[in-house]
Amino acid sequence: MTSFFRTARRLAVAFLVAGAAAAPARAQEPYYKGKRLTVLINFAVSGPTDIEGRLFAKYLARHVDGNPTIIVQNMDGAGGLVGAQYMGEIAPRDGSVVGYLTGVAWMYASDPARWRVDFRTYEFLAASSGTTIHYARTDIAPGLHEAADIAKAQGVIAGGLSADTSKDLRLRLALDMLGVPFKYVTGYRSSPPARLALQRGEINMFTESPPSYRSLVEPTMVRSGEVMPIFYDEDDVSDHPPKSRQLEGLSIQPFPQLYKRIKGALPSGKFWDAYRAIYDMNATLLRVVVLPPGIPPAAVEALRKGIEGLANDKEFAVEAMGAIEFVPEYSTAADLNTHVREMLVVAPEMRDFINDYMRNPPKQ
């Protein structure tokens, strides 16, 4: 190579390097630009999780940088366990599937060994607290005219989704504390078939969280007199515990106050301790928004910011009030992972007591 060509080559390289240095840094494209995001709901269509989850999915899209296309997929079964475990075992780890899960906290804490992918290793984007409302047919003999009449009820048939779900356990524990004899029928895949079974008289008591209770049960079955609310889950034993926004406008007694009205004293004992242990965990973590472990940080950050955006979305609030009569609130603290993982633990002796109780339901 002649000295001319060597010099020309060095000059060309120098110009390229200088040009690269002078060029402004290229802005990184939003992680979700041009992508599709699936919101996986671990219960069936028309259940409380589905009603609330679809609202969440509809408005999330406008707050995620990159404006991904969002679709909803329902994956029910085993009281919500099927969809929850799918998120860790099968869902792609690229941020393309986010789980909107209900009732998973206790199902994990009661038996961590059955999870092939440890639930505590999931990425927790948000959590939402809540309660559940227990209601019954008014034609339970000798007839229900007020909530306290449940103490005199004969032939109660409590329905549920799965023996190990917190809703089923709290309903059973409450009836046992009140001394109400009952049969127990479980295994309904989700709230809609259980609700239909109640209307047919196959069961006569069931439990739902506020979204479906307010939008589907209260306007029809309660107002027609077919059913009436008995109590909502609560562990505050004060005479007038503050109500969450989810319960505003509803005339329903919390369990401790109903118990006191019937029994003349506040609940206590092992069943009450078990009820509180389950309630404390699931009330705080009623719904969680999760990603599988090992998701790219850019996806985590984009979705977390998107969920935060719902807090100031007036259209989301208006539609939520119209559909379920309250606005869901999501905690998205920076250290949420740490807090959730610390909560997903229960004392071994309490876990053993509740699991033994779960395996021995009333004889049918």
C-alpha cells in the first residue's frame, strides 16, 4: 500500500470517528412501541376480577410509553391458581404478558412447595387491597329478614371456588364461629357459575368481592329480595370501623360487629386467629399485578409508570364509578417487591392449623 493510500485511509477513519462523536446520541425507542401486551386475568369472564381487570387493561394502554396494543386473556381454574402459576412457568419473559391476579397470596403462603416457580420471585408491579362480601338467599329456612337471622338459619349450603382459597376459608370459619350448621359445596370455576348455582338453589350462600357484588348482585338479586348481604370480611373490632371506598353506600355489617350482635362479645379463639391471618394477607394483597421473574428492566419500568398513570386518569375514574361504583387504587411503591415478599409468609403452626381445617370440611 502506497503512502498516499495509507494517509487517505487514516483520514477517512478519522472523519468517521469525529462524525460519530459529533452526532447526537440516538434516543432509545420506548420498550413497548409497536408491541402487543396481554393482560392475563386468573378468573373467568364476568367475575369480579374480570370486571375490574378489563377496566384496568382498557386504560393502561394510554399510559404505557409506546402505546402497545392491549388484549385480555382469561385463564381460570383451581380458584385462580392455574393462571397464577402459568405466569411463572409458561408466560414469556419479555414483558409481553402481565398478570392481573386475585386471591393468590394465601394460596401461595399456605403451600409454597406446590409452586414450581416460587411466587415470591415474580416481579410485583402493583397491589390493591380489598374485602369480600358474603350474601345469602332470603328463603333459607325459617327465612332471612336481617343479617343476624343467619344464626337461626337451617339448611345453609355454602358455595365456593376451591377449598384452599381465602374466600372459601373465611366463609367457613365465619359460619363455624357463629355456630351455624352448614353444608359446603366447592369447585365452581369462577363466580358466574357459582352465582347461577345460587339462583337455582343448588347453594344458598356465596362470597364475592365488591366489583361483581355492586355491578351484578346488588342491582338485581338484592333489590329484588332474592338475596341479602350478611357481612363483609374485616378484622377491625372497633364499633364503627372505617369503610373502604369499595363499600361506600352499602349497608353491610363487618364480621366482628355481626358476631358481637349475635353472640354478645367479640370473636376470639383459634378460628378467629385463623380468620385474621388469612384476612390480613389477602385484604392487603387482594389483587396483584405481576410479571414473571427475569423480565427486562425497561419493561418493568414502563408498566409500573403506566399503572401509576391510572391514578390521575379522570376517564378511568368516571367509567369505574359507573361500572363498579368505586375507583380501584393501586400501590406501586418502589420497594413493593420487598414488602410483598415479606408478607407472603405465615407462621408454620398457623399454616398447619388452617391446612388441616381446609382438608376437613363439613360432611355433606
